[in-house]
Amino acid sequence: MPYSSSRNSSYYHNRSSSPTAPQRPRRGQHSELHSRSHSPSIPRSSSPPSDKSTSSKHRRSSTESDLDDDEHSPKRHKGNTDALISKGRIYGRYGEMWRTIRSIVEEGVTRTEDDDESHYTASQNAAYRAFKRLLLVFPTLADEIESFGMKTVIDKLDTGRRRARSEDINSVKSDIGEWRQWNPPFPKTDRSLSGFKHPMCGHLLCPIDEDWNNEES
């Protein structure tokens, strides 16, 4: 499927605001409720922000309000969210492992590709690029937010990514001894002889701006 972050970003700007309190539909009203839009409304100014810090705080405050309102908004359906967790695992491994999902989505839904990056901070631009990678992994993100709500989608994506990160770190710890010939042999159980205390492993862990062979540094 061709990717267009502009299409996905515009998707959010044209939706109406969600109601602030959930209501159980009466019999016969299901078709009426399904025809309404329950997605969060993301306010956006017509021109790029002139002040970086003020703009960032304003956009963050607006989106946080939408996330809070989202908890009380009725959704079209309550489908299985396991697929969202799976997408989070994939995104963590191929897109972005550490930056918070919330900051990525907040930055993405308030911008379009036409916005000038020079009007934003380096951190904001990095978050927006991470959002575009998220859309590559998850092109139906807008539809899922409309169905489940933004807060639910963010929470499930983050859950999947945290699980993938934990599994990968544990895998490295348990299998690193098999990845190469260590001299001396890499201890599998004695942590007191691993890490920086192991000469070969310590050399690999040493920061690039430090000299491992310089005992004084």
C-alpha cells in the first residue's frame, strides 16, 4: 500500500470532536451511532508556529486534552486489541525503540509534510520522522484510533514495544556467550566476570570516545 503521511495527518484535522461522556445506545440506535465520528479532534493553527517552545507546549496541551476526553468517548466497536500489541512489537524493532509512543503520535497528528522543519526543534523533527516510520508499519493507524480511541491505541502499541524490548535484552544476555570465541571464555552464570570485567566484552562495551587500552582514562 503506498504510504502518505500527509493523508494520515490530514485525516485527523478534519474530524469532529468526540462527545465527552459515554452513552449506552438504545435498541434501534446502532446504525445512527455508527454513522457518527468518534475520533479525537486535533486543533491545529493555519500557519507554522513562530515560537518553538510555546508552540510545543500548546500542541502538547491540546493533544493531552484529547487523550483525556478519549477515555470517555463512545467507540464504534470494542474489537480485539491484540493486533495493536503486535504492531507495537514490530515498530519497536524496526521503527523506534525508545522515544515514547505518545510523543510520536502527538507530533505526527499535528503536522503535515508541507510544514517547514526549520520552525520546529530537532527533537520535534525526530519525533515526526518516527511517526512516518510508524505509518509504514501501521498504515491503518487513523482507522484504529477512530475505532478504539487514541489513548487505547497508544497504550497497546507501547505495551507491545516494551515486551519486544524486554525479550530482546534478555535474549542478548543469555546468548551473547555463543556469538563469538571469547578469550578468556565468556562466563554464562558468573556475572562478576562478565561485562566490563571481561577484557574482550569490556572492550566492546567501551564508549567510542574512551580508550579501553588506556588504564588511566
